[in-house]
Amino acid sequence: MRSRIYLDHNATAPLRPEARAAMVAAMDLVGNPSSVHAEGRAAKALVEKARDQIIEALGASQSDLVFTSGATEAAALALAGRRLHAAEVEHEAVLSWCDPTLPVDKDGQVTINESAASALQLANSETGVVQDLPSGLALSDITQAVGRLPYAHNWSGIGMAILSAHKFGGPKGIGALIVPRGHHVAARQTGGGQEMGRRAGTENLVAIAGMAAAAQAALRDLADGVWERVAHLRNILESTLEAEDPDTIFVGRRSRRLPNTSLILTPGWKGETQVMAMDLQGFAVSAGSACSSGKVRASRVLRAMGFDEGLSGCALRVSLGPDTTEEEVLRFADAFSAARRKQRSRAA
């Protein structure tokens, strides 16, 4: 029995063993991919093999794939010099480059009228709400969906897409931008001309190898029905908590959601207090997006969906993973319910 239970996979997923093995092997390659000697060619071959593996896993054979330091850099590379329409539910990495003009309904669904001038995430990191992506969309953030939802870029009708390896069991600090072949993006990092002239700097061989191995392993999990089992556990969690406290709100429940994500609103109980209480009980959960969890403020995503300031500050995100067990889910539900009863007695 694990002493601590990790239920924050939307913040970052544990490194997959396949990724670890690929990274260790890549550490033995001494060459620079830009060098023309045998050692350099071996390193270059690893980069290009990994690129092809990721493109295959994402069904993106009609596009280029540019390696970046993560989805945040990929968004900057895609959007610098442009100003697209987006909704307040987008991640800050995208929203900071966009005009938040698109409406969001109470179920987290976004309405788009001009696809070619808009950015829309495939799945929200806080609520897990999945969007129907319109054809012709300029850019999508597919970071949370990779390996958890079926996705084929060639069939999506999307222009560009961003992703980050550590969300699907790869290493931190590596991501990518999918770019249609022939599409121009202005390099923000210039110098050596790497990555088809779109992102200069010696390639991170070790992280790239880990990302490719993780992408392939994540695709196998999806094909094997792993996430269907996770969705079943998520439903057990929600029904158990609801039976204990009917006032509990599960955000986006009426929409299609990521199979692993439950955003729980518990009126009168601050999200950061919930996180600390669960941490002391041995559970790693989050009050929302990891990029803003250190900031004591109500969720921007929830406010956009129409929740008031007070209720938006009472959110707890539980995000399960492929290795999460039913026993762990029920242990969390018991601990959470006990902490809720204690909080209510103190507030009375």
C-alpha cells in the first residue's frame, strides 16, 4: 500500500518507465545533432526518429513538429505577432496572446463563430471539459488530451496545436508545436537554425527521446482501454462524495470530460484549505491549474462559467492516472468526507 496517493495527474504525470529507459539510453549519445561526423549523425537520427514517432502517435503526418521547451513556449512560437479570439477558460499560455471574447456557457462549452481567427483548447486542465473543435481552427491546446482522448491531427481540421510531454508521462521541459507543412511561424529563438529554422538551439536529446517513448506508451494505453477504467473510478469517486454530501457540485458533469478529471466545489470550504487538509492525510490534489495553484484567488475558469467569486474559491481538482486503484479512490473519498464533516462542525 502506497503511503502517499498521487491524484494530481493534470498538473504532471509520473515519468513512464518507457520514457525513463529511452532517456537513459540517449544519455550515451555524445554527438551534437548539428555535427556531420558519425556521432553527430547518430544524434540527429535519434531526434528525427523521435519526431516521426510523435507525429505518428498524434496522426499528424501532414504537418511538421517543432520541439520546444513545453506547451507555453509552443504557444508563444505559434501566436507571437497574432491576436486570436479565445475564451477565458484557456490556459494562460494561450490566453496571454489572445483576446478573451468568446462566450462560455455554464457547462464550460465555448461558442466560436470565426474558426480561422480563434484558439480553442481540446480539454480544460481544471474542469476536464472537452470541446468539439470546429474545422479550420487556427490553434488548439491539446496538452491535457494527448494519450487520454482519441486524436488524429490530420482529421481534426485544425491548423496548429501545442502539447507538453510531462502531461502524458514524458519528462518535464519538452513539448512541441504542430505546424501545417508550408505554414510560416516567426522564430522567437534565433541562432543556429535548428528545428527547420523555427527554434534555434541544440536539441535536448534526452528529453526528446523520453517524449517519443511516452507518446507511444500513452497511445497503447488508450488503445487498451486504460482510460475507460479510469473514468469508471472517477464516477465511483463522484457518486461516493455525492452520497455523503448532496450539496457537492461537480463542475462540467453534464459535458463530455476527460476520463480522469473531477473538479469538486464544496460550498463554504476554501480550495487551498482542502488541498492542505488532504496533503496532511497523504493525498496530492490541487485547487486548480498547477500554474496558478500558488496564488490565493478564485478560479478564472469557474468565473467565466458563471460561478460567483465565493464558490469559485471552493474548488478542489482530483485528477486520476492509469495506476490509480479503486482502493485509493475510496480512501480519498473517506478522508475527504471526514475532513468535510470536521470543517462543518467548526463552522457551525
